[in-house]
Amino acid sequence: MATVELDRVTRKFSKSAAIEDISFKIPDGEFWVLVGPSGCGKSTILRTIAGLESATSGDLYIGDRLVNQIPARQRDVAMVFQNYALYPHLSVAENIAFGLKMRQVESSTIQAQVEKVARILEISHLLERKPRQLSGGQQQRVALGRAIARQPQVFLLDEPLSNLDAQLRDGTRTELKQLHQQVGITTIYVTHDQVEAMTLADQIVVLDRGKIQQIGTPQQIYDRPVNRMVATFLGSPPMNLIPVTFTGVQFRIGDQAITGSLNVAPGQYEFGIRPEHIEIEAANPHCFGLVSVIEPLGRESLVRVILEGCAVNLQTPPELNLKLGDRVPLRFDLDRIFLFDPTSGARIF
Ligand SMILES: Nc1ncnc2c1ncn2[C@@H]1O[C@H](COP(=O)(O)OP(=O)(O)OP(=O)(O)O)[C@@H](O)[C@H]1O
Ligand SMILES: [Mg+2]
């Protein structure tokens, strides 16, 4: 196990930076999750830590060791790639055992380890097969198994569950969390999946266009996003953004107004509120909107209303008998609102 530290790491391809000025230090044994839109640099960060890319500038430490010049195979990290490259000529069992064999671990230990990992990942019945005889999701689990079996100092997992069906994904996610709680290997995990990010992470790193936007616990990122990008990236459905004019005592939304005062200068803002913080058909409504979409999900319904031309998503109990086109009263939880600068996206409040 080891700490992982990036100190102002930049990686450029030709002239443009895939990642820029990335700094963070992961304490020994923590589970960190990298999230951000496609192309924001997540894989590049993992590949740089693994030693498969070299940083254009900046320093990288694993434990106390500066590893900038250390080749990948000497870094003692195990990486599961986004496109899980398995050894095609080796069986599933041999693939999982590969890292252990390289370290000349005793064969009875290897066998026990392979069986245990295969059991966790539900691939015990596939051990004799070759990768080409597996589905995409099965291959992905073998790749994960190969990394887990090795017990390296650092795990780098690049969307390791993306090809699994929903049920297997939930199960494997729980196994991964348990495994991490047992062995506590420092882990950096890339995902697009909100639930994975929120449930697995000690700390989430939100990236956009190669730069870090925010680092924090899942709850901090959710409750106190630093800007509009972070605010709208985590949360499903995402936070609503409504253009408002703040007069000092009112938020004007088109022809409607919500009375409320904040310690910010009057002006144009984007008003941010999460779907779960809007009540529909409430007493003392703040404003009215027209129901435009109803999506029943069983436990709740997702409803979209049009408020002065702006689409606003909210969650309602399923028993509310709404119909398309209904004009409904809305009430915002004013303790849970955000204001963003419409130009820079910075959070003002
Ligand atoms: N070898 C390369 N040569 C040139 N540009 C590259 C190379 N590898 C990555 N890039 C660019 O660097 C940026 C970051 O790529 P990266 O693969 O790290 O994104 P990502 O966050 O992992 O995206 P995704 O979620 O789609 O996997 C992208 O704009 C990509 O096109
Ligand atoms: Mg990637």
C-alpha cells in the first residue's frame, strides 16, 4: 500500500494539454474516484500514474518514491483498462494468475487466490476458457480479477464495470467496496456512473477539460459544489438551472417572482435547485408551472414543468394525480438554493 501524489502534473499531446496542472495527494489506503465528461483527461491521469504515459511536466510520487523516471513494471500498480486488454493466448485462470506468476508466488497460493477472485467475480465456471470465448462483461471481470489477484500497492481502475449489466454491476460494486474495506489498497477509480462515484469514494475528483474543478467527499461535492459544472454533473436528474434577476428582495423569473433575500449583489444569475428540493402542489407556492412530462418510476415520478419557458425537473410521490398541461403550484426549499454567475459559472451563493 502507498500514498499517491501528483504535483502539478501536465501531459500535452502535440500542443494541447490533455491534463493540466493536476495536483492531489491520496493518503495510503483511500479510495478516490475521478469523474468528468468524456475527454476530460481521466484515463490520461491513470495512464500517467501507471507509467504508460510520461508527464510533460510535474512530479509523481508513489509512497515516498519519485517515479517520473521509473518504468511502468517497477511501479507496483495494477491497472484495469477501459478496453480491458487480456492475454488472448492464456486461459481465464492464467490471465488472473499472470501477475502472481511474474512475482514467483508459490503455485498453491496462486491457485487459491485465482479461485477466490473468480468466486467473487462469478467467473469460476469460465476459468478454462480463452478470452475470445467470453462476452464483453465476462472479459471485463477477468481483467478486474487479474488486478485484484495481484494485491499491488495501488489499483488503477478505468471504468471497470462499464460493460456489466445492471444487476452484476451492483453486485460487483458492493464486492469491490467490501474488498477495499478488507485489504485497503490505495485505489483510483474512473467512472461515469453517479452511484458508483457516490457510494465508493472517500474523495471525488471532478475534472473538466483537463483541469481539476473540485476535490471533496461525495457529500461535499453534492452539497457544496464550487461551480455550475460540478453542480450539474453529479445528481440525477441534475440540478435545475433557472435564469433569474435578483433585485435584492426578489428573484424574478419571467413574469413571476419569488420573495427572498440573499447577501449578494442585485443582478442576473442562474438559480440552481435540485429536483428533490422542489415541492409540487404545495401550500404557499412560490410560483406556477405547466406539467410537460411525467415519468413514473414506481417509488416516485419524475415530472418536468415549464416555468416561464424554462424546463424544471422535480420528483413527486407517485400518487399525485398529475396530467400533462396542468398548471401546478411550486415551492422551492430556499435553504437549498445556489446562485451561479451566468458567464463564468462560478458559484456566488
Ligand atoms: N495518445 C493521444 N494522442 C493525442 N491526444 C490524446 C491521446 N490520448 C488522449 N488524448 C486526448 O486527451 C484528452 C483526454 O483523453 P482521456 O482519454 O484522458 O479522456 P477520458 O476522460 O478518459 O475520456 P473518456 O471518458 O471518453 O474515456 C482527449 O481530448 C483525448 O482526445
Ligand atoms: Mg477514458
